[in-house]
Amino acid sequence: MGDRLAGKVAIVTGAGSGIGRASAIRFAAEGAQVGCADRDQQGLDTTLEEIFGAGGRAIACEVDVTDEKLVEQMVAETTSAFGAVTVLYSNAGIAGSGNAQSTTFAEWEKVIAVNLTSVWLCSRACLPGMIKAGGGSIINQASVGGLIGIAGIASYAAAKAGVIGLTKQMAVEYGPSKIRVNAICPGTVPTPLVEKTYREKGGFAATSALGADATYEEILESSAQRYPIGRLGMAEEIASFALYLASDESAWTTGVIVPIDGGMTAA
């Protein structure tokens, strides 16, 4: 157990798998008390088992982060268990494939709700407690898809670009309250969500050269070739940077949009 987040209370959304799980486990290992939020209770159970097994403290919050009342309940439950939330990692998200013509209105609304509106809802619910506590750190999950043009992800790109704009606005708005707001923009990380998307829909990479019949393994190999570092990312690598933003080591870092992408956006 480390102490980089000693005394901090954190909420991590999407903590039932992938980057969220890796981050919740890492935060707890560094001394934070963690509210682990997800719609997947089974996934949350696995995350908590790992945290408890390492001697950490956490609670599970089964929640739909697009539901205003449930989000408020998530924050209330975490606050009741551990005290005011001083770290929020809004990581929960879903994929969104289709271009501006093929995306249906229902698909558009769902992707925007989960990937953008939920970020605002979670921040809004946590901000009063953070202000009263004298400050905090909000980490928003954006994407390289919000920074550069990628074919076949219109709704997803719009949502993630919105997260980037919201992050900058909130950093300015709440800086005087000692609340830092930053965004992480991961490249491709083969999480369960990514695997599910690639297997079911052919994946984002298949929208160009590979075609819809490409296998999951072929898509991953093709995706890796887009990264100068020569491979895809790992959930633990994103969690490590989230840990830095959550800790006091980044006390003068706010309003920053950071690609963690193996050099893809640089290329």
C-alpha cells in the first residue's frame, strides 16, 4: 500500500471493468477510500474483491450515470461512508459508431448522455462537497477521438470533444475554489468495451481499410500500426496518469487535455 492519495475520498465511474477498474484499484492501493460506480454489479464485485484483498477501502455503487437522482445518491452514499469526495474520475463511457448520416437520433442521444452528460452530472453532484472541503481534483475521460478526426464515430467524437470543452470551462470556473479539472484522452486500449465493440460492429479501425469482415485480432494488429510506439495501450497505464492527476503531485495542473496515445496524435 502506498500513500499518494492518503486521506482522499474518490469516486471512479465505470469501475466494473477496464480503465475504471484499474484506476479504482490503483487509487485504493495508494490510500484513497473509493466509491466504485458502475451499472454492472458483478463487475463491481470483482473490483471490490481485488481492493479488499490488498487491504484497501471501497464501496460499490450500482448506478446509471445518466440518471440525475442516482448520481446524487452515488455521491451521498460515498460521502456517508468516507466523507466529502475530493477526487472524481468520470471514466464511464460507451462506444458510438456511425457517421453523421447513418447515426440514428436514439443512438446519438444515448452516446451523448453516457459520454458527456454524465460527466457534467457527476461533477455537479460532487462540486458542493469539494468546495466545502477546500478543493479537489476532477478527472474527465475524453479520447483522441475528441481531438482528431476519425471516421465512423460521429456521436462519440462529438461527446468527447464536448468533454474537452467542459473540462477547460470548469477548470477556469472552479480554479478559485482550488478544484482542478483535467482530461485524459486515451488512444486504443483493448478493454472489454473495446473488444465488445470490435467483435460486434467491426470496430472503428475496420471502418476504413479492413472492412466489416475483419477479425478482432486483425483489427487490434491494424490499430497498433497507427501508434509510433508500436503497440496499443494498457488500462494500468491510463490509471497511472489518472493517479498523478488525482494526487497533490499535480497541484498546479488544471485545464490540461492530455493524450495518452503512444504518439498517435503527434503523428
